[in-house]
Amino acid sequence: MKHALVGSVLFVFFLTAPGVAQLEITGTVSANATPGALPDGVGNAAVVVPLSGVRVQVVGGPQAVTAADGTYVLTVPDAMPRTIEVELVGPFAQVLTAQGAAVRGAQVVMAPATADFLLNAAPDEYSTAQVNVFCHVTMAHDFFRSRAPLFGGLDFPVVSTANIALSCGATFNSGDLSLGFFHAASGCVNTGYSSVVLHEYGHVIVNRFGLAQGAFGEGYADALSLLALDDPVVGRDFLGPGISIRQPGIDAVQYPCAGSVFFCGQVLAGAWYRISENLQTSLGDAAGLEHARQLFVDWSQITLGGQGSDAAHPDTVIEVLTVDDDDGDLSNGTPHFTEICAAFAAHGIPCPEPPGLLLTHDPLVRGLESELVVTGAVPGTLVAIVAGTRGVGAGRCYPQLGGLCLGFLGNPRLVGSGTADANGELRLTLRVPASAPLIEVVLQAANRVGPGGADSMVSEVVVSTVGE
């Protein structure tokens, strides 16, 4: 899991008279935060991390927002002493605390100068929770916004209160979109940490798209956490060592679902985690994870949400396949049909029937070339296109195709063959002889798959007439 948070430096300059020198105050902002997916505590002590997206301000003057590495630059017109302040406030997050001192820092400097800040230098439960909340609210915003550059609905500071004197929970307020996190008590940890914060921010996203919360909201929020952290568990050690809240990416809660919104939400979250797992297997860890994250963000912008107690349902599969599709035609499959459908199938949600082997071609015209395209083949397997001229009917059967039979009469003639590409496609070019008779031709594709061809496929026959 990456802890570096995406951000950008924003510069705000005061207007100065022409010819007045501009002096810089530069530095970094860092703080002690809890690493990884576990809560703060024994065996997982806070470590220093750069703070991204936090505001650094000259009192009564300009301000900047730190970059991903925690750096900032302020520009002032002279070398007068100035107070530089840092609080857990930024364009996308603002953190308050119900207990303990608010995390902040201040220095007096004269430009040009360097002013580095290490907030909560002596971390405790309350200060670490505040930093955790700030980091992961910012992380959640950037996770979504960086993959949806045209969606500005999350570009506001979500106000979060850490260390509320309650136990074993966290809150999302649908009225003002604020979040709340509880202190450690009653056997539960302080809930201001990684997956819990990401989960609560997930409810903000659901709200901004105008979707109902319920089981869908809980599942969506869990899915955001699972994908952002690449971790199948939400709330690790929430109730004490080894006792987590939920593990949607491990348990396979089934559709249709009856139970609490938290239980049924795991159908959606689990499906998304398995999509990520499957894509990491087929594309490699880094590429597969990123593709799953992008699919999730793209799907978020078109989904209609859940249906009653079902956070995910057959229509959800169609939505995900729609954003995965690359040609506007679901009937011929999508680039990652297999990975997506296997993930939903693990939760009892059926996919549309696989499109199977499909053969299409340009018109057959004397003296011209015609492109023949086979789709729906298994990538990396042998595909052959054959033809006959004696009409449609029960044709020859082939042991090497697992006993499958062709759909036209007479002896087949091989038009061409090759290996299906990564998308399961084969493209061949056929030049029709200038002297070819103007007759009806039957074409069919065959895909040899599995040991001894046991899983082979043949396309439907295509009947065409040679023209001139």
C-alpha cells in the first residue's frame, strides 16, 4: 500500500509594486501517522510521513498547499518577520478534535527562509488519530478525483471530527457531509485510521452521486477501502487484535442477500475486490490493480445503485461490463469479460451468456480483398476459418475439436488460421480470385481449446455470395 498522497502545490501571491523583489519561504510539512491497514497501537506505532494537501499560511498573508512530498513555497515581498502557521486544513479535508489538543504548528521567520514542520512530534492517541483522518480523507478524495478529472463534486473540504467520546464506531452525516471518529474505549481501538476513514468517505461519494445509501452505500464504502488499500479486510483489529469488522474480499456473501446493510454490502465490495484480484492475475499486480481502480471510478459515475437489500445484482454486472467495453457492443464481449464475470459469479450473480465465437467479414467481391474477423476466441489459442460451397447442413465432425461438427456440407477448405490475440481476436485477409464463380459460399470459424480440444468452439455459419 502506498502512503504517498497525491496533491499539488498552489501558490497565492500578493500583488506588489513593480520592481519589488519577491522572497521565498520554503519548507516541508510532516507528521506522525499510523502506517498500513492496522490501527494505531502496540506493534503498529506511528511513523513520520509527509503531509500532502495541507494548507501553510502566512498570518495575514499568502498561503500554499503542500505537494505530495509535503513541500511548499510561499512568496512574500520583503524580509519582515512573519508567522507561518499549519493546521490540519486543506482544500479537501478539515480535521477537528473532540479531545486532546488540535494538531498545529507555527514558526516566525524572515524571508528568504526555510521553515520545516513536524506536527505531533510526540504522537499520542489523539494527535495521531487527527493526522490519520486528514491523510486518509485527502487520500480518498485524490483516489477518486485523479481518475475522474471532469468530476468536481468532491472538491470541497470534508469536515471530520476525531476522538469523539464514544466507542466502537464512526459516522457519516448526510446533512452536512461531515465525518466522525471515536476514541479508544470498550475494547475497541480509536477508529480514526486507514480503512475506517476511507469507508466513511465512501458514503460522501455515494451522496454526491445522489444514490441511496443502505446496503449499496455500505458495500460501496467497503469497496473504496478495499481497492484503495489493496486489502480484503475493512477495519483490521477494530475490536482488538485479530478481530476485524468485515472481510468482504475473503468471505463470499451471496446474492440475493437477506440481512443487515453491513452484511449485504459485502456482495458488492467482495465482487470489486475479486475483480481486482482477477485483473492482477491476468495483467500483473500493478497494472491489474490500477485497471480495477479506474473501472471502479468509471462505474461509479454511471451506476444506479442497489436494489433493496441487494448492494449488487445482475444489472450491476451490466454496468461494470459497460465501462469495460471498448466498442459499444456488449454482444461481442468486453476486454475483461472473463475476470469481471468470474468475480460476480463468486457471489452468485450471473453474467450474460458469453458471446462465444463470432465470425464477420467484408463482402466477397471478385478481385478484391475481404477482411475476416473472428472474436470471442480464447487468447493464445489456434483459430481456423474454413469454407464450403455445398450449402448449410450437418458437416464433418473432428476429434481434435472435441467432437464438434461443422455446419456445412462437403469437405471444408481452409481459408486461413492463426493465434488469437490478447483480446481473443484473429484477423485474416482473403483475396477473392478475379475468376471466382458467382456462387454461394459458407464460412465458419473454429477455435481449438483445452486438452485434446475438449473445450473447443465453433462459430455460427456465415452464408455469403461472391459478387462482382
